Amino acid sequence: MKITKNINLLLRLILIPCCLLFITYLIIRASVWLSGTADNGNTPASTVTSFGIAMPAGYTVFGIDVSKHQGNIDWKRVSRMSSNGIKLDFVFIKATEGITRQDHKFETNWNQARQNGILRGAYHFYYPSRDADMQADNFIKVVKLTKGDLPPVVDIEYSNGKTAKKICTDLKVFIERIEKQYDVKPIIYTNINFYNTYLVGSFDDYPLWIAGYFDHDRFYNEFTTPWILWQHSERGKVDGIRGNVDFNVFKGSLEKLEKMRID
């Protein structure tokens, strides 16, 4: 009986602290979940109420991309917005689409972004079903890059029924025209599924801007291809812009981003 009592006492001494530690762990995890954070190893995400979304931590350079769908933008308010130590350092602005379309808000957004001290870049929405050279002509006609601007971007998201081989062959035509015109490598924007299905391995020499809106754990675990920009949300809120806006982070310092600008 005495041995049994000693064993029971020993079990209590071991189990009770373990149970208390486990309960403490559950409480901490619950508080983390309720506060809107997600565990991403060294890169947790925390919800910034002013911007309305979870911002990936571990980054210092944040930006947005806009088009006519954002309507009239008050760029002064955009440039002044700051919350939780986060402000908007850059913007990519839609300029053209396909072979004939131009974004009617481009010129206004383009000029006012620079006037309010935001690093600016222009992008083209690319259709694999349209002639690549004519699409390049459309972009070059509209976008006049000057010293201090960010590299141009080609946004490709749909296959339009084309094969991966056809898409890559024509996209290279477009990219080479743009690179020759502006003397800088353009950035390729796409989403994870499209990249893995059509582009993987074909444009490794070009900077990649990748869209992935699901939870940050899944992004870090599933997409290991090197990238420079990550569009992590399409539901951000910004002073001076009505409705939602896409949010991005740059992988690197502001100094590194500035080094990418047109000389």
C-alpha cells in the first residue's frame, strides 16, 4: 500500500504541472487566434484594423496596385496613411489591356502618385489569345517611363485556351519588346496556379510578382519559387480609395526597391 501511495504521489507531481502547462498553451493559442494572428514560424501575420487585413510580418515595404475600378483616388490621403508602423511605399497602376484598351484613369493615377511621393510602376494586362507584338505596341504607346519609375509589369492570369508552349513562346515576344524599349527586365505578375501550370521554369531570369490570397502558412509552404513581390490580399482598405484594393509586400528593404528604379 505504501508503494502504491508513493507511486500515486509521484504521478500527481508529474501530471499536474504537465496539465497546467498544456492548459496555459491552449490559452495562449486561443488568444493568438482571437487577436487575428497566424503562426508562420518566424513570419506571423497580424490584422491591422486600419487596413482591414492581416499583414505579413517580417516585411518593411508595402504597396498596392490600382486601376480604373478604384474610381477617383485621393492620392494625398493615400500617401499620408500610416498605421501600426505601416505606410504605402509603392503602387503599380494599370495602363493597358490587350491590343486596344487603355485604362482611362491611368494618366491621372500615374501623375498624382508621383506628385505625392509614392514609387510608381505601370502594368499591362496580357491576353494569350491576342497578338503579342500588338499588345507591346499598345503598352509602349501609352507608358513613358522616366527616371525613378519602377520596371514595367506584364499581368498574365488566363490561358485563353492556349497551350503552355504557345503561351510561353508569345509571352517571350512581348517581354523582349518591353525589355528592349525600356532597357530593363519587366516584372511578371501571375497567380500560383497559373505559374505552376504554364510558366514554371520558362522565365526564371525575370522578377516574379506572385498572387496568393490564402492563409500565409500555406503560401510559405507551397510556393518556394523565388519572388520579389507578393500580392497577399485583394480586400485591403486605404484612406482615399473607395472599396477594396490589392495589397502587396516587397521582399527586401526600401533601398533595395529603389535600386530597381529606372536610371
